[in-house]
Amino acid sequence: MKVVVYGSGAFGFALAKYLGDKFRMDKAVEICLYDRNEDLISHIKTTRTHPIYYPDIPLPIKVESTSDIRCVRRADLILLVVPSQALRDASRELAGYISPEATVLNAAKGLELGSCKRPSQVIGEELSKVGFKGEIATFSGGTIASEMIMGAALGAEIACPNREVARWLQEFMASDKLRIYANTDIIGVEYAGAFKNVISIGAGISDGLNNPWGTKTLLISRASAEVKRLALKLGAQPHTFSAESQAWCNDLWMSCMGNTRNRYFGELIGRGLSVEEAFKVMSHERKLVEGYYTTKSAYHLAREHKVDAPIIKAVHDVLYLGR
């Protein structure tokens, strides 16, 4: 079985290491890390480390790395680990080489700007143009790269409308360090992963304002109600937004309370920085803020579907109107 991790950012590298460690003694599993950045791949090949995120953590020998997109031709499973706004371009590149029967496991948490489409919709649109008949699934949960690469005990969900494929991916990805739960509600899992970033920015703004814990948790709980109403209106299932859900509650609390990019971005704004100034800080630290773009999509979806969402609107107005 051949597995390709498409994207060598912080999370892609961490996933490649995780899989390399898990299958280090399994000769039946081949793992390849792909990125179109030739200089990055050259460094990884030479040092087996990531020059930006993990200069002291080597990839297992099990993992090969390449900048040749032809590596996906024989892949049975492709983990697509790129930002949401890069998904369409990545899917178009994949379309020229992917096996029609392969499985794609997306790890992006966001909505396409403009169309407000979910990751699996974007991927499916591009791959269907070349007759792709495989399954598209989504990996989501409280799994940040810096903790995964250190071997922390974490939890996530894998969602796929095909129950058998969801369970197969669950078994393939799970280990004693990563608990995976299968879910057929890919709509809900993708909205949960995207919308929690909006709440995380709001929680960060509260932190930047030095609000007490009770004020922050009030914001999180009421924003959660807005997001759940919106997601259910868009076709999500209620169980995905339950307290035990890894794709929702685990990811939400980790994002709002932990050392995460969206929360930190919100904190910078709460301290008084403008959006432009906050982005400069994030760019300097090489951190992407998916929630900034998702906020705009969430705001428009709430208006379009007539869902009362005052906190989503407030975060939107702060980010886009300077209020």
C-alpha cells in the first residue's frame, strides 16, 4: 500500500512522521512526503528535518520525500494537507496523476473564500473532471502539529459518507497515541472544523482584552450555539456537535484555550493591533490564519440562511470593518 502526504507544512510533516513511526516495521506500507517546493524537499532529503518548523526532529527512514508529483500515480491513499484556500489548486494538480480508485483524506479546516464550499466539495469538483471514482474523507479534531509530532495522546474524527471507508481509515490512522472515531457526517465534521476557527479568534480577542475566564467561556458557549444552528441548517447532523465529538468539542476547546494560531491572532487584535499589524506578526512567525477567511464565509452563510449569529457578526465586523 502506498500513502502520499501532499504538503510539507507543519502539519503535513508531523503526519508523515507519525505514519513513519507507526508503520516503521511494516514493509507493506510505503510512505512518501510530497511538496512542490523543490528547495524545501531538498533540505528534507538532506537533513530529514524541516528547516522552519522542526529543525531538530528527523523524519523516520521509512518516509521518502519528493517534489515530483508523479509520486501520486500509484498511491492508494493521499493525505491532502494544504491550507483551505490552496485546496483547489492542489486538487487540480492531483487530477492529472491520481488513480481513479484512490482515497483522498483531507486535513484542511476552512471554507473556500467566495464560494463558501467545504473542502470535500472543492476536491470533488476538481477530481470529478478526470473521472475520479474514489472516496473523499476528512480528518479533523484537536490535533495541532506541535503536539502530534511530540507523540502526545490526541483524538480526532475521520468522516466519510461511505461507512466502510470511514472505518478502514479509522483503523489505518489510529494508534495508541492517536484515538480516531469514524463518522459518516462529513458535512458536519467539515463545518465544525471550519467554524471553530471563528470562535477561536473571538476567544483570542477576549484574551487580548484581559477579560476574565467566565467572560471568555460565555462567548465560547454562545458562539457555539450560533455555529450549531448554522451547521444544522446547512445539513450537518446533531451528533457531530455534541460534547463528546472530537471534531467539535475537542477541537473547539483546544483551539480556544491552547497555543493555536487563530486564538493568537485574535489575541493580537484584542491587544490593540490592527488586522494588518496582526497579520504581519503572524507572517513573521510563519503562521497561517484560516479563521480570518472562514469568518467572512460564516457571516455570509448566516445571512443567506437567515440564522441569528450576533457573535459571528461581531467577529466579522472587527476583522473586516475595523469595529
